[in-house]
Amino acid sequence: MSDFIKNNNWQRQIFEKVIDGFKRENIPFCILRNYENYPDEFGNDVDILVPQEFLFKIDKLFQQVSRELNAFFWDFCKDINKILMSRAIFIWDKDGQINGLSFDFIYRLKILEKNYLETETVLQKRKAFKNFYILDEESEFFHILICGMFAPDLVHRQRYALKIKEFLSNGRLIPEDLINKTFPFFIAKKIINFLKKGEVEKVFFRNNLLDNFFLSIKQKVFLKKIRFYLRKKLKGVVNIFFPVGKFIVFLGPDGVGKSTTAVFLSNLLNFISVPSCHSHLGFRPTVLPRRQALGLGEPKNENFQSQSARISLNQRLRDLLRYSYHFLDYLLAYYFQIRPHLVKGKIVIAERYFYDYLFHLERKNLKLNRKFVYWTFRLFMPKPTAIVLLSNDPDEILRRRQELTREEIEEVLRKSREFGKKVSRFIEIKTDKPPEEIAIELAKWIVCYNKK
């Protein structure tokens, strides 16, 4: 059986149990998308229109379903931002990939500040589809029309345009009353004429800047939208200098589970719609060419560990050049690979980062003054937003991987705690439990911070 079919069956199990629970608890609901090919095909997320006052019942239902399926339940930040949060039920595979379903609850169907469809009316007019409910034909036509006209990108507009063409070819009536009620009369007239002629592209791909302008005037929110637009543009400029994303570095001895936990965490964050990316920075980022091409490689046939304490001036200069080259490489990697993601508000998860030079300078085959390395890092290398220290009993770490001695493991843990206290956020987690549980704990520590 293919992974796709396995995932599809798992998603169906979650969906059907949730729907059965909605019916059992008498929760009025309406599925808005990703249902057309059910049960043969199913999307990764579901949009459900529900009255807001049923949230408490929904939370209890999701907890019950997750227990029945022996799955994990993600409820964002519990009582923090409860109205805005998504819910998700999922399981992990051995590679840290997630199989599950995410639910986004919608309480108002609105554009700008006005409802284009009233929740109570829609739920009264909903129609049955297989074993759940969807929008009635008039409401669905208008909902897809609005979503397409105000879609943020070309791909979504094309998808909505195809859907409207399908409605028209099936003989669905154009919801003229809803269009006239929502838009200024001259815009409504154009939309209706284009739809009657079958010129759907002219509805979705024309410049809707004027539509937004006149619509905001009709809804009496023009000044409010101008302020919102200016704040958004100003925030975009400010973000360039003060990125809103989070740069999180995993530290810990070799064998403690940094890579595994980082993969699980990154997959979880993306699954719950928190944009993130994962980068292993324990080795040089190689933004710059390999140093061997520039003659800065290690000397051939020379065993560094057996060198005498007296090192020639040429070797010291060579090590200094190598270190400077590596330092510049990390610096460029931060500004060209990491910072652009932070400006966009993403979470960047990295392992080791430049801390490897502070912990294992000898393993880098560099004979440099440790204070020199420490101060160049402290003064010039951009620091992470947060440090996650994964720790465990030294004997357990040695059992997993024999790359460090017990003394070296203890030294890494001690230094990691010291550096962790110098960033804005620091957490130490013992890896004596499954990586998926650690990932969930870290995700809540990251996402729910400062949400109150």
C-alpha cells in the first residue's frame, strides 16, 4: 500500500470521527472546502464554519477523538488566542513525518469588515453531502466568487476560476441578489455581466484595487483600511531591520538527538501552519567556496594531534586564515540564508551553529587562542533568538554514540548552559522520552510565547 493511500485512510478516520462527534453533540457545522472527491481523495486541512459559542464542546470532542485513535492533539495555546487557533489530530512515523488532519474553524464569512454571508443563515440553508454538510448552491457559488476575487495569489485565483466555470456549465444560477447587496452597483453590474457571458477570467484577473477602494467606502471602513495598509507597509520596512522570525539553535553533545528532534519539530511547525525551515549548521555552510580551492586546506600527511607544542609562525597564520574564512562563511550564511527567512517571520531551526568552534576547537584542527575565538564570536557573530539544550545522562549519551568522552560530554553541557543564559530565551530538555513528545513540548514553548 502506498504512503499516499495510508495517509488518506488515516485522514479519513480522523475526519469521520470528528464529523460523527459533531452530529452526536448537536454542533451545527458546514464544510467549506476539500470535500469534493471524498472519500477517494482528501486534503490535508479542512475549513469548518461553526458558531463561536460551540468552541468548548469542540475542544472536548477533539480530545476524545485523539484518545480513541491513540493520536496526538494540537490545540495551539489552549486558552491563549483560543478563538484564532487551529486544531490538529496527527501521528508520527519513524522518520518524523506527520500523518493527520488540521482543522481551521471559521466563524464569519467576511470581506474587509462586513459579512458577505451570515453564519446563522448559511447553517440553516446548508445541504447534506454524503455524511456531512456543505454550503447550499447559492451560498457556495458566492463564497467561491468572493474567495477568487480576493485571493492573494494567481494559483488560487486560477483554481477558483475553474470552479466557477464548472458551476456555470452545470447550469447553476448566478447569485445576483448577493452580488448586488455586497458590491457597489457599478461593480456588481460588471461582475454579473461577465459571469453571464462566461468571461470568468475578467472577474478574477482584473485589477481589483478599485473594487477594494469602492467596497471599503460602501462599508464605511476606508479610513480604517488606509491605516491598516500604512501600518502593514511600515511593519514590512521595520522587519528588515528587526526581523520578527525566530532563530533557534539546538545544542548538546553528539548522540543526544539534536538532528532527530529538530526534524520532528520543523515538520510539526509546518503542519500547524507555522512556517519554519531546518538547517544543519554543524559543518561549514559553504556559502564561500571550499577552502581547499584557495589553498587553505589542512597540510597533507600531517597528524595534528601529534604535533609538538611549538607551532611554526606559518602554521599559526594558516590557522588564523582558515578560522577567518570559516567565520566569514558563517556570517554570510546568516545574512543570506537565515535572515531573509526571519524577515518573513519564519522560524529557522539550526543545529550547532558556530558554537561548535567554541566547544570543539581542537576537533576543527585549529590551534588558536580560545579567548580570541570567544570574543570574535561574541562581538561579531549574530546570536540566535533562543537556544535549546538537549541533555541526558552522560552514560546514556555514550551508549548511543562514542564520539566524546564522559568529561567532554559534561563540558559541552556546562558550556551550553552558559551560552544559553546569554540569549533572550533558553530551555533545557532531557531526551529520555520519545522525540515526538519533545517536539510538541518545544512547539508550544516557541509558538505560545508572549501570546497572552
